[in-house]
Amino acid sequence: MSGGSFDQFFRDTGDLSHRRPSGRLWNPAADVYQTRDGWVVKIDLAGVKAEDIQVTLDGDLLRVSGLRRDSFCGEGISHYQLEITYSRFEKLIQFPCSIDQATIERDYRDGLLLLHLYENEECREELKSRAARG
């Protein structure tokens, strides 16, 4: 699929407020790569504990959510400068085909969540069909 067609069918849905729970959310940065057998998603989650990350698939939507906590501050400490967001986060990424049957391999290291989504044949065929139609 060419770059233009890919952009047409693939979008980051992090700005769809009707799909977000209420409250202030942090929206982490993400990179998405298409591979021969599916997708690789890399999300910047520096300072987030692995056990505070939830990953769900629903149709063509990947949702990664959780919480980044400030575990450093304690009694007797006052802030001078605060730039890092400590709160709930959510990243929504919409794919050009259904991924809810994809097999997921998850790796979390150096503050990056790496998800390899192995898509089913149906999704690959749908993408090939769209590319052929132009």
C-alpha cells in the first residue's frame, strides 16, 4: 500500500473525545509500523509500571490505557517546577481493518511499550483488496 493510501485508511483516534472516559487524560506518543504479518505499535510510557498498563482490542480499535504515578514525592517535599504529567492516560489507535482477532505479543522495556499484533488472514485480504481498488 502506498504512503498516501496508508494514511487514508489509518489514523490515530486519540482526539475523539466521545471515546474517552471523563477526566484529565495524558495522551502518550505512539509509532505504528505495518509488517508482513501484522503491525508493530510502540508507545512512549516512560515512568509507567508494567502492571499499570491495560491493552484492549475492539474491532479496528486498539486502546492502551493506565496510570503514571509520581512515586518520588512524599512528605516534606514541595514542588519548584512540574512538567511531567502524572495521571491516567489513554491512547486510541484505529486500524484500517478489524484487529480484534489479532494475536498480541507484548514487551515493555526502557519506558516503551512494544506491541506486535499478528493479524488474521481476513485483515490482510481486506487491505490487499483496498490497495488494488486504489
